[in-house]
Amino acid sequence: METFVYSCPDLKELKKVLEGDTLSDNSFTRLGYVLREGKPYGVPGYLVYFKTDASRSGVFTDQLKAVPGCEPVAADVKKKVTDAIEAEENAATAGFGSVFG
């Protein structure tokens, strides 16, 4: 699995891509993604985080390239975003596990 983080300035256009064609196998909705405001990470606009196999990554990255101004973030920003989201996921999993003991 590869991790991708893209910065996109236009939320309206970005949501058209992320929420479009939910029944397709190449849908972001089916894949799962995290949408965040970029400001806390020092990036203007919005950030999209997702993971996919290398064999399918081109389909999703091409969809994002269709959004004007949407580009992959720098390596240091990608690490910050990835670390923050994975920490939240791990905390949620641990919390869920403690509920069922």
C-alpha cells in the first residue's frame, strides 16, 4: 500500500471528484479518504489523504489531476499529515478495543 497526500485549493471542484460515481470500483468513496483543511499543516486549501495499491494509484491520482491546482504535497508535509492521521486511527482503534475489552 502506498500513501498519497494532495493539496487542492478548490473544495467545490475537489468534492465533485471525491464524491462522484460512488458505485465505481475506482471511486474515492469506496477507497476511503481523509479530507482536511491544510492550514494546520502550513498548506493553503485542502488536503486529501488516501492509501491504495501501486497498481491502482494512477487511476486515483489522474482523477485528482483533473482538479485545477491539485498537486502532491512536499515530503515533509506528507509525513506530518500521515503521522497525524495514523495516530488518530490508532487511538480510535485502541479506544474501540477497550470498549469491548
